[in-house]
Amino acid sequence: MQSNFKTSKQLAADPQETAIAVLSWLANEPDMFSRFLALTGVEPAQVRNAVHDPGFLAGLLDFLMNHEPTAVAFCEATGTKPDTLAAVWRHFSSPGLDSGEY
């Protein structure tokens, strides 16, 4: 089965592209996508414009990273290394209390 997802080499180059790949993958997982929309309060019609909002992308990656089986499923489906996904998550996430940046 051929996938429309980008390869891990393509994803590693740009955090924005990786985040959009997460959204694309999630949109093809109806139950998971519905849960994401319900938790965020984002309407399906708003998603297209929301991809330009770093806060939305941070929330999207938080959703993925806070449920390990989902993160693993994304990595397996797209060939993305878990380290790459974690780096993208850190790119979009606000510094935590343990970062020394308040």
C-alpha cells in the first residue's frame, strides 16, 4: 500500500511540515481526529486556517505526544523517527518550568 505521507528525511527538514504531516495523518484517523477536535474545541472548518497558528500546532503535537500509542502509530505510518517527532514537539512547545525559562 502506497502512502501519501512524506518520508522521514523530508519531515526532518522542517518542523512546520512535520506538524502538517501529523495533522494529515490524524485527519485520516476519524476516531482520533474527532477526539482531537472535541478536546481542542476547533471546528473542522477552522482547521485549514489553524495550520498557520503555532499555538494550534503546539496543541496538535501535545495531543499526539501525550498518548504514546498514537505517537508510535504516527511514526510507524510515516517512517518518522521518534526523536524527530520529539524535536518538533519541543520546537512548538513553550518552555517548561524545568527549562529555566519562565
